[in-house]
Amino acid sequence: MNRKGAPVSTAGTADSIDPLAALRAPGDPEHDVYLTGTVFLDIIFTGLDHAPVRGTETWARGMGSSPGGIANMATALARLGLHTTLAAAFGADVYGDYCWESLAGGEGIDLSHSRRLPGWHSPVTVSMAYDGERTMVTHEHPAPPPATHTAPPPSRACVTAFEPGRQEDWVRQAHTQGSRIFADVGWDDSGRWDLAALPDLAYAHAFLPNAAEAQRYTRTDTPEQAVRALADLVPIAVVTRGAEGAVAIDSLTGESAEVPGLPVAALDPTGAGDVFVAGFMTGTLAGWPLAERLAFANLTAALSVQHFGGSLAAPGWAEVAAWWALTSQAADDGAACGELAHRYEFLNELIPAGVREWPRLRALPTIGFRGA
């Protein structure tokens, strides 16, 4: 399977790379990806030596704020050059202002299908990261239902998260319109782990659970067994293994792939799964070979956990280009670096030579600060 075309950088910067440039044609949908869900204001504390202890005060060495929840996925997609539209509710409070401005102005995400709700308190999550894990506290009032229910706009793809027993009409509608559905799944608190309880699985183009979820749903003992079982149910099955990488089968192309993880010093794992899905979606929509899609998704997720916050940590092409420059230069230093450079040599075609790195306007990590 050959790559259909390399991204094009129209302005000489990594952030202007369009991974689907070679595929765009008149009459294509305006949006590459449509997604909907809840936007949270995330407040993240990092640099904790241990979990908070009851009755004591715990000091964090780092702190930041960013739009979270579905905003993690939307930002990750937009930073990789996909035309992204988000349908979500935003409070008409300061938190809602911050999240709206960050996503629309800072990230270029289309919010024409979103709405502002006067009198509704924006959902807030406080996340504490320590020992490579995280603990969260959330406050949320359910948003009032929209006055009208409209079909999702035409798009190349949609993203959703399956929940046992829940069926989303918009997923069926998007599938009927020709959108490819990419989905992961949450933990089944009921303990049933019944694939029949995921009614929208029938519409999935790609299903990307983690190893624990996949093995429970398929009653298998390893990620490799689980991905083979899921490949009988969906066109593309991916099982993520955290720091150990991922395995995948694409029944449409007949490809299978297994890619190890990248060793990195993890600061905050918030949103890493969303970033992985965004990276895999980018390669799939662009028509890359499966092994390259999987490797790229691993890379974007690994880059994200080295920074705090879900959406703020999502890498763009500038971060990918910088990582590749260092990795390719270090390829002669040893066998491990050489093997890594060989696995990611496809980035040579994806990142135009001479790309100049310019700082990109991103969401400020503290509420209240304004640009000079």
C-alpha cells in the first residue's frame, strides 16, 4: 500500500502542513472530522511527590489550565492539520469564555455547531498527576438539551466513545452520510463486558480500545488475541498497550502491524489516548500504510505525555518535526537509535525540507492572562 500523497506546507511552517492536501478535491466535505461531547475546564497540578493525604496540605510544583474533555480530541486533531468542527455546550461564564477563545481563536477549531448557555456553570475537572498516574475531581451540572436536534454536518470522519447500553442517533446518521466512524470505549462499570451492549459498534470504521478493555470484551488473554477477535467485527481494530505500544489489523487492506512504545519521561498522561486516536485518524484518512499509522499515533501520544494538560500537551507538526530532527541526527549513536530512525523514516516524506519552526499561538495555561 503506497502513501497517496505527502502533506503540503503552504507557508513554510510545520503548523501549516496539511496531511490531506493530496486528497482534497472540489465537492469534498468542508470538515475532515466532526465530534461532539462535553468541554471541561481542566485545572492540572503537576510535580506532586505523592497522592494527596487526607487532612494535609499538598504542594504542587506546577499548575496549568486548559480546555478538556472532548476538547482534548478536537485540539489534537486540529494541531495535526485536520479541519475539525466541534458541537458542544459552553457556559456563558468566564470559564466558558476561556475555553471558547482557546479552541476557536488559539486552535482554529470550527465552533459553528456549538452553543453558549447563559446561566449554566461550565464543567470543571481538577487533575493531579504523580507517579505517571492521575487523580481527578470533577464538578458538572448536565447541560440543558438543545432546542432542536439536527443531523451532524457532512465530514470525512467522526469520533465517538462507546458506552455500554447507549446508542447515539448522530453516529448512525453520520455513517449513513458516508463519514468514517472512529471509536474508543470507556470502562464498563457493570462488569458485563458484553460487545452486544455496544450497539454503535456496527457503524465503526475503526475501534481503538486499550488492552484491558479489549481483552475483557473479547474474553482473551493477550492484546494480540484481542485484536484478532475484534478484527472479525470491525474493518480496523487497534488495541493500545500504553507504554508498550499497540497492535492493529486493517481488514480492508489485509495489513497487520505491531509497534513498540517510545520510552519517554511521562509528566502527565491526561489526554494521551485522545492524541493516539488523533494520530491514527490522521494517517488513516491520508491513506498511509498501517505500520506508519500506528507508529505515528504512538509518537504523538508519547510527545503529549511529556507536558501537562490534555489539550495543551497535544503535539502539532512542529513538535513532530523537532523530534524527528533530533532522532534522525542521533541515528548513528547506537543500534537503538538506528532502529528507531528506520521505523520513522517515513517522516522524511511527510515533513517538507526546510520547514521553519515558528511559535504558534496556543491556549495560555493560566486563566486570566491575556496576550500582550
